[in-house]
Amino acid sequence: MTSTIGILTAGGDSPGLNAAIRAIGKSAIHGYGMNVIGFKDGFRGLMQNRVVRLDGPELSGILTKGGTILGTSRDKPHKMDVGGSTMDMTDLMLENFNEHQLDALVCLGGGGTQKNALRLAEKGMRVLTLPKTIDNDVWGTDATFGFDTALGIATEAVDRLHSTAHSHHRIMVVEVMGHNTGWLALGAGVAGGADAILMPEIPYDIGAIAETILERKAAGSTFSIVAVSEGARSADDRARLSEARAARDAATTDEELSAAEAVLSALDEEEGDHTRRLSRQLESLTGLASRVTILGHVQRGGTPSAIDRLLATRLGAACTEAIHEGIAGVLVASRDEATVMVPLAEVAGKRKTVPLDHRWIKAGRSLGVCFGD
């Protein structure tokens, strides 16, 4: 009987998703004579059994397209909104998996997708995953497709800010994506010549950043560029958050709990304005005008880079080969330019953060870049 593969894309969109879909589909059809179907809008499409056949015409012309032709969502199989109620829909997903007589389901996504895929595997589905995210934080792989494209976009933004910063003698603070890891800010900051790079892995001291900027001014530099991850926080903010969480956990009365929750809520509001608050603080401490540029979702869009297309194509083809060999329950990962199969149980729930001795950090420090510590 002809084998059938299912594919879905979950989580945030990312350049290279269509290249991966194309690679899986074409290698399955031409290499092994398999049938390929796609589930629309991530795990919700698997639950609702909304499918599209992925054949020659559907896979043609998508290599250079950003986003995903299948659509995506952030729904979790075990916590899905159904009619206003949160329900575990993994059993229904298993029924749909069996209805299509799938040999395997391939889930393309980031850290959350790895955890959700493991849940489906534990239900009895034969599942494989590919690492997709612009944050580059999937554990077990050297690289994720989407990162290189986003890095190029963020670096170009830093490049462009140099001219206006120089012309107006300003501090330019540019925020890039990265709630929990600083790969994008670090890469774009080093590649773009930023003077300070702030990221979640290194809690910063606002005074150290201001001192670096004032030293540059004293040396004759009339502007500074600060690249900051959206998840970067000062050491003081981290301490306040830790104290508030400890107070909430230790609360023994309703009054104590309400007070702790109020502090946490206020800190959440501050977090939403973090980069602008950072800019205002630098302006006050240095006497230099400071302006903020928040790149936002522009980093996710557009044509994937050649590097991302190559990575997505290589991993997609390797995924099909693994399915043909009967392999499942793994992340198809890239390590040292080789393709490896990493058990999902080892990947799920972990995050690849930037090591503090990473070569990019070492290179930046040798050039005098301030990391806020």
C-alpha cells in the first residue's frame, strides 16, 4: 500500500517553511512514490481534519515564498479553544491521523511545537519535527531555518540606523525579536557594528551602558547604536521580578496574594514599554538624544535567504528518508553540517540559549562592545 505523509506548520511564521514543505513533498513523491497531504493552520487543522493534497502543482513555485502555504496557529493539542472552552483534543487528532492512514506526521515549528509533537507521539502517532524559528533557540540543532533571513533583516536595519545616528548625533536603540534568547540581537549587533548589545542571557546595568556611550562621546564619537532583544532586562528588573514571584509563592492570606499579584501586574506593564524606558534612561544619563526603532514582525516576512532555503531543503529531504526507513519520534536536526535524528523526548521543554563564552560574544568584547555587564 502507498505510504502517506502528513505535514503541518505551527507557531509563528518563519522564512523557509515553504522550502521545507516543498522538500518533504517533492522528495516523498519523486523518491519514494508517497502521497503527501497538508493540514491547514497547524494543530487546529489536524483537529478539524482540514486537509489539502500536496502534489506537483501545490509544491510548484513556493521555494522563494515567505510564510507558509498551509497557514499556521499557536494552538496546543491538549489545551485547544473549542467553543469558548479549553479542551484536550489529542484523541480526536489521533482519530484523524488514523483516518488518513498516515505513515508519519511532520510538524514544522519551534520550541512549543517540539513539546506538542511529543504529546502526539505519546498518544501513538508516528511524528517527526523540523526546527523552524527566527529565534534560533530550538535545542538539539545548530541552526533553525528562518534565523538567517531574520538576521539579515535585523543587520540591515542596524546598518541603516548608523547614517541617521551619525547625522543627528543620537543614541539609536533598535529592538529585535527574542523574548528568551539573544541570538538575533547578538548576531545583528556584531554584524552591524552596534556599540552595545543587550540580551536576555546577560542582565544589564544601565549605568555600564551609559558609561560606554559617554566614553565614546569623550573620544569624539557623536552617536551610539544599541541593539536590544525584546526580552533583555536589567539586573534590577530581574531582582524585582524574582522578589515579586517569591512573595506570591509565599503568600498565606488573600491580602498578601493580591498585593503580590498587583506588583507582578505592574511589572508586566513595564515590560511592554521596556525598550522605550531604556531609551529614556540613557537619554537622561548621557544628555544625548535617544530614539527607538522596533523592528517587530518585519523580521519574519519576505523571501527566505539562500542559507535558509538550503537548510530547509536539506532537512526536509532527510526527513522523508527517515520516514522511509521507519524512523519516528525525532527532531531532524543539523549539527556540524551533518543531519542527525534527535529524540523528541530530549528536545521538548529545552531551549538553546546563547552561551556566555560564545565566539560572537568574545569577538564583540574584543572590539569594545558593551554587553551591559
